[in-house]
Amino acid sequence: MAKRKIVVALGGNAILSFDASADAQKEALVQTAKYLVQFIENGDELVITHGNGPQVGNLLLQQSAADSEKNPAMPLDTCVAMTEGSIGFWLQNALVNELKGRGIQKDVVSLVTQVLVSKNDPAFANPTKPIGPFLTKDEAEFQAGHTGTIFKEDAGRGWRKVVASPKPINIKEIDVIKSLISTGVVTICAGGGGVPVFEDEIGNLIGVEAVIDKDFASQTLSALIGADLFIVLTGVDNVFVNFNQPNQEKLETVTISQLREYISQEQFAPGSMLPKVEAAIAFVEGYPEGKAIITSLENISEILQGSGGTQVVYG
């Protein structure tokens, strides 16, 4: 099989489930690395992105709890960068150790990435991106009443804080990323969707308080580097319609026109499966030579065999 350029988008909830300690998240990434290294063993060039919704939400809670005049809380864009750095380090470390254990000589690097957005993006007036821990309805209403924070129900799993999620326009470090890929370096970038920035009147980059959806950032990255395969990892092996209903149906190979019809039927939960589906559509539509797959981490061996997951194709 010819060498492929593959972007894998890893969900933040796969890194942090119930135990928010560093040790638990590092251990989760040790297990994740065992799956991801299969692509490298297969001879593919691997680029990895990751979510940070739970992590950045928890960090904001820590910042708020310690906020004082002498030790002010860090703004959201800085917290995105902090979690991009910490998760990137954990994953880089896990991959290096796993590669060494398998006798593979391969460099791995994690890159704090700035992603350009528009300061006029309508998302700033309509926060939709869930971050932080899942709360009960009562807990969310209590926090909303005391802090003014907006909470929304997230795919039947609980209530989460929501923040603005502007669409990515470009990736400022794209030339660096391309250079790393061309020299065979396993590159971790655009973590948490990247740090959102916009350009001011003279072209300087200014950080903005928002969280870019990592699936859209990953799709933008995949298009910019001309990826052969864009894999969005989630908690299920396939995308379903009529999810959790008696008549639920697993999607295997599906065209972008079919997915658009399902979106019009509101089959996919906003802030959960919907952005993954929309990102897959955008990638395949803009780059018909490529393929997008939505599946679980545990299903990677099936992907390597050419099957498995929900495979999104042009049509």
C-alpha cells in the first residue's frame, strides 16, 4: 500500500472521562498511542489533532477559583493554549515511548497552533461550543444564575457550559506543519481547534476568547496539507441516524448529499455529532480525491484493513 497522508482528530472526551487528574489523562493517552502507532507501522505519515473541551473547561474553573488581584485568572484563549500544550506534551511523550518500545525510529513534535478566525463571525453572538464537565440540570441552573454563564444540554449526557465557536479561516503555522510532514515527523497540531486569533488593522495577530471546534480546524488542516484520509474519532464505531431509537440505523458508506439530507432532518446533535459530520462533508466536497471516516479509536485496525467506520465519499 502506498504511503498515505492521514489526519486523525482525537476527541477531548477520549482523553478525560471521569478522572481529571494528570495521571489519568496521561494513562488514557498511553492507550491511545498504541492504536495510533498502527498507522506509522503501516508506513503512513501521521498528523494528529485533539479536542480539549473538558480540559479547558476544568482549567477555567481552576482559574476562576484562584482569581485574585495579585494572581488574576487567565483568559480563555490563553487557557486553550495551555491545554493544547499540556495535552500535546502528554501525547507526544506517549507516542515517543510507544515507538521506542516497538523499535521504530520516528520523531514526534507537538506545536501550539494559531488559527485565524473573523472577529465578525456570527458565532460570537450565539455561543454553541460545549466545554468543561457534564452537570445536572440543577447544577447548571445554579452556576448560570451565579455567573451568567450559558449552559446547554449536550446530546443527552448532561449540561455543559457553551462558548463562542467561530469557524477557522486559516492556520498561521501551516508552512511549518507542511515542512515537518515532509521530513517524516509525526506532528501534533491544532489541538483544541488551535488558539483562535484574528488580524487587526495592521495585520498583527490578536487572541480572542473562543474555542474553535477541533473537527472544523482539523478539516481545514486536512485540506491545506492535501490529506488522503481525514479520520474523526468519536465514542462510537459508526454514525447513526435515529440514534438511540428502536429504528436506529448504522451508516457505513454514505455520500455527502445523503448526509445533507440527514442534517435537514436534524439527525445529528449540535455540538456533538453534527460538527463531525459537517467537517467530513466539507473535506470531501473540497477535496474529492480524499476520504473522510468517522469512527472510534478502537476501530482503527478495521480502517487499516480498508473497512469499518462511517466512510464519507463524494456524491
